[in-house]
Amino acid sequence: MTKLFIITLEPIEKRYTKQWYKYFKNEFKKYAKNVEYIDGTIVGDEIKKGRFLDINQTNIWKAEQVIKIAKLFQDQKIKPNDKFLLLDGWHFGITALKYMSQLNNIPVGIYAYWHAGT
């Protein structure tokens, strides 16, 4: 069975992303059966460097997600035709994901949601 991996946005109270975090999970429950969410670690809720999110905290969150994706490939938990949905099209891990897919010879679908300033 094809699996959908959702690469989440960090849930920040001062942004819409905290609401989205809950909303997307509730919606995907209705329509998708085989879903796995890949989060990072919440470093903080305060935006110290940046306007819409904390640039350092978001990169920690995203880097941890890339580590988790790499571990899934390493543990052979990614199967051909699995799908990845990144809830932030600017996520730098999108290139790492494509690279891992190609070099592991496991074709996956990669999709991204563009929002905010895009």
C-alpha cells in the first residue's frame, strides 16, 4: 500500500501554522488511510530572528525532518511510489529527498504546498 509522508510546518502560535498543524491532520484523517507525519522538534514559539518565523528555529525543525527522512530510507521504510507532501515548498530538504530517492533507486512522488510570500 502506498504511504503518504507529510513533512509538516512547525506549529507557531504567532502564525497560522499552529492552526494548520491541527487542521491538516484532521482533514487527512478523512481522506487518507496510510499517512505518516514527519515533524521536527519545537525549539520555541517566539520569533527572535525574522519576521514571519524564526529563521534559526525553522532550520532546526527542517534539518531534523531531513534526518528522519534519511533514517526512513536507511531503514528501508520508503517504498516505490510512496508520496511526500511538503507543507512548505521552500523546505531545503526537498533536494535531499530527491537525491535520496534517486540514489536509493526508490521512485517517490514529491509534492509541495506553496503559501505565504510565494
